[in-house]
Amino acid sequence: MPPKIFMVIGTPSSGKTTMAAKADKPIFISTDGNAPAVGYDSIIVKNEEDFNEFTKMSSAEIKDYNTIVIDTLEGIVDLLDKRTYTFLESLGDKANTKSALAIPYGRGMPELKSRLNGLLDWLEGFGKTVILISYSKWAEAEDGKGLELTSTVQKSLLLEITKRVHVQIEQTRSGGEYKSAIVMRREGANGYYDAETESAYDKWLLSLGWLNSVKAKSTKKKVG
């Protein structure tokens, strides 16, 4: 089964949006305004009203596109969090920061995770490739050996998202050179590919065209 959900992480100005624009007929769901600013076809989602309209999007509206690019994942998760908080507040739960994540005793997290999975189900339901673009930061590696790039999405939510991701790509920039590296690939729910042994799979990814600069990392790390 070809991968349908890609996640791209990278620091600001590392070329994430530019790389995603090379995918097959992309439509950007833009929360930061970068994609429409450079002329890419976009649906702007900057506030709760925009988000409500976005979640009513029909297949007919995007019939001319083959790829849905969420740019950025953080922006969409933030708006989903606000919607979830409004719902929980109507049931009597409150927090000073008006975030479902801040509701006492962790009562907001299950509802937010449920809605997040519902959103991903809805996106997959269009039958198109989905690219999730996420900001990242340098953090200590899980094995304690050096630093690694990680998404700035809240960790529990990030784990929920990466369970659904088929391929994760790390986008970096060094000087004037942009580099991409596949840091995770998987097939189905539990089958993971190893970069050292699955060269055929890597070649298939490279054949997509928009990953033509990829240098696959050797990794056995399971993400999610």
C-alpha cells in the first residue's frame, strides 16, 4: 500500500513549504500565510471562523488537487484545541489559558486526541496524499546521544499523529544548501522499513519527484 500521510519537520526557512509544493497538484491549508504569499494555491485558515469553514470542505472544492498540504500542523492543532476547549467549557470544564490541554486532571486530553484522530480520518477520506508540515526544534535525542530535530507539537499529541504517519521527512538547511532525509517509513499499522535494507522503497519515494534531494538516514527508530 503506497504511503498516503507524510510528515515534514524542519526549522523555519528550511524549505518545507517549497518542497511540499513539488508534490502532485497540491492545495495548501495555510495557517501562517507563507504558501499564498509565494503564489501557491491555498485555503487560508488563520482563526476559528476560518477553521470552521475548512472543516466543511467538500471533495468537489478540491477535485482538481491530488495532495492536501497542512501548513502548519501547529496552527491546525492550536485551532482544534480552541474548538475542543469551547466544547468542554460548555460542559463546565475551565482553564485560565483556555486550552483543552490545561484543563485540570488531564480531562481535556482524551477529547482533543479523539478530535485530532477524527480530523485525520476526515483528511484521509478525501483519498488524496496528505502532507503535514511541522515546525521543529533541536532537542536532546531519546538515547541521550546528541541532538535531534523534533516537532514543536505537544508530545502526547505528536505521538498520536505519528501513529498515523507513513513517512516522516526531516528538512534542514546548511548555508545555502537544502537537505531532506527520510527518518521514518512504515507500511500498515506495524510494519516499519529500515533505511539500510529497503532501497527499493527509497527509490519509489524518490520517484515521486518532490523528494529528489533525499538522502535517506540509516535508522531503525520507530516513531509513534
